[in-house]
Amino acid sequence: MNAANKTVLITGASTGIGRAAAELFAAKGWTVAATMRTPEKSNLGTVSDRIKLLKLDVTDPASVERAVEDVIAQCGGIDVVVNNAGYGLIGPFEAQSDDQIRRQFETNVFGVMNVTRAVLPHMRERRQGRIVNVGSAAGRLTLPLYSMYCATKWALEGFSEALWLELRQHNIKVKIIEPGMIKTDFFERSREVATKPGLTAYDEFVSLVMPNLQAWEDAGAEVDVVARSIWRASTSIWPRLRYQPNATLAVWARGWVPGHLAVRLVRRLFNAW
């Protein structure tokens, strides 16, 4: 794609992967609609005059519609949407409340769907566009204490692949980014472990696993690695669906290693006995 007059809308652009992607696209000459729930608290707009901050809450369809309409009006169109907003609910499933589980799906799954539905009429009319969904290697394999996060990312995999098939007729491409462990504030934002009064049966398991999850994130790749994958997915002419920054080997192994051995490997890596 020629950078001239190209616009990308990125959700969850306040920190981490979203911010890194916004800075990269701006450096490449694109107009960036960097969306977040509280743009007034972000200094991202000072990085480049190509970055426009907009308020968008992916769980609020009205907020999504307003933001998409504003971007189209201000920028003349949307060429790429990067569905990046998300977080991880940590803790034993039994300890998680209905509200916590619903919020996890509202953000990580229905939020992606809200944004995608809002931009599709515009992209269909123009007969061009790309939807880049930031999933996770946890959408292809699983981690202890991340049952609901993994469930949302597995759902995103199915949604994205089916969408990839049905939108080809309209010249709209769908891509999935499946990062492995990345150094972001993701773990810190998800740090509060779900608990339930009187439920102590998982305490020892949590105390053994949590330090290992933190250590793996601390040893992860920098966010720029994911931002570059998002850039390639957004601009490459190669008909590729999935990109796996810092996760290629793990995802490949999960597809070939027998299930019972894969489970044993994860248990050993995270001390999840």
C-alpha cells in the first residue's frame, strides 16, 4: 500500500501493543486514528501530528459508531482496522463471577465484533479494506489460570477465519495476530487474581503458577515485534491469514505434539502440578 492518504484505526492504543502500532504507522506516513476509552489522559498525540486521538469504548456500540463516523469524516475513509483492545482475566474459573466473565467476553470478543460491524459497510462500499485482529498464541494453545482469556481468544480465531472466507468477495482481507509472551503492562493490568470468599482449594496452585507466568512475560519480546507484524499484516500482498510474533515454534509444536504431551509440557513450564 502507498502510505499517502492511508488511514488506520487502532483500538486500545493507549499503551503496549496498540501504542507501538500507532507510532509505527505514523512513522510510515499513515494517518492514525488512535482510539481509547480516555484519550484525555494520553500523550500519544504529541508523538506525531499524524496521530489523532479519539474516544472509543469497544463495549459500547454507540461509542464505536461515533468514532468510526468521526474518522471517516475527518480522514476521508478507513483502510485498515486493528482490533487490539483487550485484557486478561486471571484466576481459577470457579472463583470468577458472572460479571467478570461477561466483561471478558464483552471486551475481547464482542468488542471486536462491534468495531468490525461498524466499519464493514464503509469497506464494502469502497470494495477494499483490512481487518487485523490481535489475538494471542493463547488462542491456539492454553495457559493455566487463563481459562476465560483463552476462551475469548479461541473464539476470536473462529470468528476471524470464518470472516476471512465471507469477506473475500468484497475485497476485504482479514488477518489474525497471535503474539506469544510480550513485555507489556498486560500482566500488571490483569494482575488481580479472581477470588471467591471461602474458596481456598486453588490457593497453592495459584501461588505456584503466578510467579512463572510473570517470569515468562518478563522474558518476552518487546512490543515493537508485534507492531511490525501488525504492519506486515496491514500492508503485505501475501495472502496470509495468521502472524505469530514470538510464538511460531510454540504454535507449531501444539499442532504436532500429542495432546497429553502438550498438557504435560505446559504443566512443567508453569509449575502447574
